Amino acid sequence: VHTVPRVLCSSETAPLAATRMTERVNGIGLLGCGTVGSSVARRLLELHPDLLRAIAVRDPLKPRAVDWNDFDVDPFEVVDDPAVRVVVECIGGVGLARELVLRAIARGKDVVTANKDLIATEGPWLASFAARTGATLRYEAAVGGAIPIVRALASSLANEDVLEVGGVLNGTTNFVLDAMEKGADYGAALAEAQRLGFAESDPRADVDGHDAAHKLAILAGLAFHRPSVSGGVLRRGIGELTADDVRAGAERGWQLKLLAIARRGAHDGAAIEAGVTPAYVPAEHPFARPRGAENVVRVVGRRAGTLTFAGTGAGGDATASAVVADVIAALENRERHLPAHVGDDLVTQPLRARVLVRFDGGSLVTPEPVPLDQLEATALVYGAHGVVRAVVPLWDDAA
Ligand SMILES: NC(=O)c1ccc[n+]([C@@H]2O[C@H](COP(=O)([O-])OP(=O)(O)OC[C@H]3O[C@@H](n4cnc5c(N)ncnc54)[C@H](OP(=O)(O)O)[C@@H]3O)[C@@H](O)[C@H]2O)c1
């Protein structure tokens, strides 16, 4: 009889697993102890008091909800610490974080990161560098917070011929668009999101679609087995949407969401279309459901059919859940490598979707999908009907 090890069956036994891990002197060095890092630290301390060897922060005097007295201010020292085998990068950005991850990989240490900016811009070559030094690079938390979509694509669906991947990947824009639906204009909705901590003081990464494009590039690389970076992903943000756009959708039973989708072209199966765009989604569509920090990721496979993953896409504890799972995989030497894709970088064409054109005196949905980079040209084409007020994509799975 094939028995599942008890440690995989029950959360009660997790500390037991941690005990075994430490017997191999596998210390963890945590870089950053902010929203995500502090949740990671608390969970690691719960698992076993000796797992966590060092925590680096910028300001060691800042009060934090973590029972730790000896913060380091030099994160490179933490990376170099011989007692640290797994480096957990929770600083963010592509400057310092990149240097630290490189250093850890160069020393053959396993790296776990939640840093989508870094993985979406340099992930492919960092992964191949890691493969050369015997290190590993894990980044489950970089997309979808607690939703285990990276592992699903890299492992469970590794043999699947993916036709489409993506969905609603950014919580800040969910919040802003929800507030607009309740009557606020864009500026007021964004200000409210900032006041409540749903948007950064510099919200551009979210509202301009960079964050979603980063996550989409990571998903597309895993889904289509090619090195993938976010630079080439066509991207439109939510900043130009108006209360009229929201109203026009509501009248038709549609909601506005920031979608991030990559898929095999309908006309040319070899081409991959990708894009980040605000789009109308019918109220009953799974992409219409997420609110606030919720994300929805959908994978359409030739054989597997449609798989929908939904859950909490941000926040300290949810993100730390994915980070700590990666840490445990590293300590247990499981899943040594996410696929290190080879060949040329994935080059994508602009995503195509039908669009709602609103002009003075009426509106229409284009009969054919329009590439996202052709929305302005579409407005010109339909100018003959009247002054065009808005051209907004519609995602109804039909086109
Ligand atoms: N927040 C989320 O919901 C979420 C979700 C998914 C992924 N992520 C990703 O997770 C990563 C961390 O995000 P976060 O929200 O936790 O950021 P955060 O709250 O701003 O925390 C950043 C941490 O890095 C530390 N740090 C900055 N510069 C440093 C330096 N020079 N030396 C040592 N430590 C330094 C800061 O130290 P001080 O505390 O002393 O300032 C802080 O503890 C990012 O890559 C982000 O994209 C976040």
C-alpha cells in the first residue's frame, strides 16, 4: 500500500518536519522584514525556533510585530553567513535585491523570492545561472500571492499544451475600479485606495499595468516554456477610464477589470498574443468576481480544459504562505528546479479583443477582435458614426 507521509497530511506535523530540516544545518537568512518579510519571519519562528538564522532590515530600530532582537543592517553579511543555506529575499525592486540574489546564487545557495519585478525582468537568466552553480531559484509568491499558480504551471501542468493563461492579477486596480463602480471618479477612487493602504503612494506600477505585466510575463514563460520578460508585453493602464466608461458597462451587465492575458493566437497557433488592458467582463464571468486583493488566474489547456484558480493575491500572511512553502521545498531538496527554459525569449503580439466603441449618439461592439495597439485607429475608423468618446476592450471568451 502506498502511504502518504504523515508530514504531508497534517499541518500539526509541520514543526516535526522543520526539526528534521534543522538537523542538516539548513539555516534561513531573511532579507527584508516589511509586509511580507515579517509574516515570513513569524511563520518560520513558529515552525522551529532555530530555522531562522538572520534577518536584514534597513532600520533595526523600527518597531515590528516579530519576536527578534538582533536585526542585521548588512544584507550581504546575511547572504554570506555560512549558517545560511536558503536566502529569502523580501526587499523588492531590482537594484539591491538583484545584487543580493546574484550573490546568493553565486555561492550556490537556494533563493526564495516574492519579487515579481526581478523575476519578470531577469528571471530567465538568473534561473540558468542558478542551474550552473547548483543553487535554486523559487518564486511562487511572485504571482497571485497565496494562489499556487507557479507550481501548478511548472509541475502539475508541465505536460499540458497551454492555450491561454492569465486573468485578474492586481488588487489595487480591483479596488479603484470597484470604487468607480460605486460612483467615485478615477482620482477620488485612487486617493481612497491610497488612504486605506490598498495603493502605494506612487501607484504607477499598479494603475499603469506594470505589476500585472510582470506577473503575466512570469506566467507566460511557464505556460509556453520559453524565457519570458515583461518588457515586450503590450500594456494599457486604468488611468484614462471615466465614470461614463463604468456606467456604460454597468448598463450592459459588464464590469471593468484590469486583465492580463497571454494566449495562442486564434489565427496563428504559433504566435502568442499577450496584453494587459482594462476590459469589460460579463458579470457572470470568473474574471468579474475578484474584489480587493483577490486574484483570479485561469489556465486553458488543450487536454486539461479550463482550470480556474482564485484567492488572495496580496498581503503579508497570504504571500508568506507561498514563500514559506518554497522555503520548505528548498530545505527538503524537493523540486530542485523550476524549468530553466531555453531558446529565444518569448516574443508576443498584441492581444486581440472585440471592443465597445461609444460615440455621440450610440455605441457598437466591433464584429472582429482588434489588436490592443490598434484602439486609436479603431476610434478613427468609427469616427464616421459620430464623435468617438471611448474604445474599451470586451472580454467575453467568444473572440
Ligand atoms: N506586499 C504584498 O502584498 C506583496 C505581495 C506579493 C509580492 N510582494 C513582493 O514582496 C516583496 C516585499 O514587499 P513588501 O510589501 O513586504 O515590502 P516592504 O513592506 O516595503 O518591505 C521591504 C523590506 O525591505 C527592507 N529593506 C529595504 N532596503 C533595505 C536594505 N538596504 N537593507 C536591508 N533591508 C532593506 C525594509 O527594511 P525596513 O523595514 O527597515 O524599512 C523592509 O523591511 C516585493 O518584491 C513585493 O513585490 C509583496
